[in-house]
Amino acid sequence: MPEQQILVLDPTGSDPDTEHQALRERGPATLVDILGVRAWSVSDPALLKQLLTSKDVSKNGRAHWPAFAETVPTWPLALWVAVENMFTAYGANHSRLRRMVAPALSARRTAALQTSIETLVTGLLDGLDALPAGDSIDLREHLAYPLPIAVIGQLMGVPTDQRAEFRTMVDNVFTTHLTAKGQAANAAALYRLLDALIATRRTTPGEDMTSLLIATRDEEGDGSTLSDAELRDTLLLMISAGYETTVNVIDQALATLLSDPRQLAHVRDGRCTWQDVVEETLRHEPAVKHLPLRYALTDIPLPDGQTIQSGDAVLASYAAANRHPRLHQDADQFDATRISKEHLAFGHGVHFCLGAPLARLEVATALRLFFERFPDAQLATRREDLQRLPSLISNGHTSVPVLLRPTTTD
């Protein structure tokens, strides 16, 4: 097969649908430039699932990416590959770190949060209810953001007065238009917040995940269970993944239902459930478009005759894979009644997102209670005029302006 020109991914994420179509047209995997780093973007769902479950593919860049040392100092996405937690762990090390976090996100504990989540959503809707009729309100800012931040803040024991700072720093981690210097400064500020959180919970421990991880670390003392770096980076992973991605799913689901009354009618008429809407949103507009990075431990032949060589970086292009025509018919169409719910929005294999049940619960609850309270709500602008977040990773909008009670004239 003749060598293709490398496709440079747009760091501003301005037109993802066109870019993802271009990726699919280039075959199961194609070489791309992601902010100056060469990687294999995998958009074929079958190949992607194969690689995500293969022992010949690692997430540990320090051990398995020859370009790691020379790339990290100058790459804007360095934090995504340099953290020391289960996100970048491989093999037994990944299993060890995952076991420490899994109990906090078990199905039983998640189900027990239902009442708390409903209370939080109701409080947010009460605030919206007090606004004057006819005023436009940004639902990303006033519903999609505060709910996941409150939930993960309670779960992780983040003091209320620190949550706004965490939000700002985590938002910057997901943007891909900042310089390497800007991202390094943001990472330094984020680690200062994490150190302050650890200090607070060491002094005043509670019934939260941060206190539990600190106790686990301090009881061992020698770092054999959890090193200082792993403690900080595990907290970073839990807080960032626990809210940013859920914000985007709420954002995208609201934008879709408010711009397509037919989909909302499916739920109201009993043709599908809120859970169906959540799954179709995850398929059609996953919270994360591309997830850096994985690394080949050996040469991996591709179906089209190309080869991912040992040491090459691999980029999981979830959004492009979710709309692949071999995975779904009419894949570009949002259909909450779609029979097959298959998607890769939460990953696949041993790195499947532990927080998936919690995210699903939060989104479904927010949608159900919002449309019960505001059944006639409408977007205050056209769907196509909503501005995308400046990111090739995070898949949301800068704002979702909505008229809660549209005024009508005779």
C-alpha cells in the first residue's frame, strides 16, 4: 500500500465530524500528527477493540515508548502520558492500582448515590426555576458542570471552596490549544491543589476516597502499596475523569434533545428510556474524541498491509470508531431507539472506565428531572451554531444557551 501523507489533527477540534470521516476513509489505522507527535490513529472498531485488549499494546510510556524522554519536556499533552496512575499503567501494576480504586465505584456504592444525585439536580433546577421567564440560560454552566463537580467532590472529599480551582485546572488539561509552557504551568498549579487536598485530608480525614487512599499509603509507609506520585496522580485521575467527561455527555444529550423534538418524543411516548438516550449520546457524541496514548510492544500487522512497528504510539480514536459504518447502520444519525447500543465511549478491556455506572446515573438523572421541570425548553440558538470546545480530546460545547420557558406571541 502506498504511504499516505500524515494527517495533522486540528488542535482546536473545530470540525470533528469531517476529521473523523477522513480518518475512517484512510483505513483501519492511519498515521496522524497530534500536536507534533506521530501516532497511529485507530478508527476501525474491530481493530481498536483488538488493540485495547492485546498484551502487545501498553499504556506505560516510560517503559515502552522510545520517544518518551525526548517528547515529554516539550509536548503540550505531556501530562496525559507522564502521570503515574492506572491510566498509564501496564500489566500487574495496572491491576494493583485499579484494585485500590474499584471499591469506591462499585455498582452497590453507585446505586446508593441515586438519592443524593437527585437532590443535587433538584437543587440546581430550583435555581433555574427562579429565573425570569424568557431569559436565556447556559445549561453547560448551570447544570452540566455543577452536578458532576458536586458528585465527585463529595466522593473524593474535595472541600467546596477548592472545587472551582480544580475545575479551571482540569478544564485546561483537556484543552489542546495551549502551549507546552502553558500546560506545564497549569500542571504545576494543579499539583499544588492536589498537595493541599492531601494535606487537608491527612489532618481531617473523612469517609471519602482521598482519605482512604492516604490511609492506604501511610499505613504501608514504604510506598510498596502506593507511592507519593501514584497517590497524587490517582487523585488527579479520579477528579478529572470523574467530572469533565460527564459534563460533556450531559451537554451533548441536552443539545441533541433540545434541537430534535422527535428524540424527546421517543422517551415521552415510551419508545425508549432515558438510559437509551444516554447510550446513544455516548455513541454519537462521546465525551472523549481521541485518547492519548498507547504503545506497540511488537510489530503489529494491519488488515490493509501496513504495520504498526514496535515502539510506535497508538491513538484510540473513539469518536470516529463509534460512527463507523461497520459498527452501525446510519451511524451519523442520532437514534435513541437504536437496537444495538454498542460503543467504545468508555474504552474497552482492562482499562474500561471504572466510573461508567456513575456517569450513566448522573446523566440519566439530570435529563429526566430537567425535562420534567422544563418540558417546553428550547435551544436559544441553532444546534449548528453551538461552538465546540477548543480541544481534540474533549467533546463538548463552550456553552449551551437555552430558553427554559419560551414565550410565544399570538
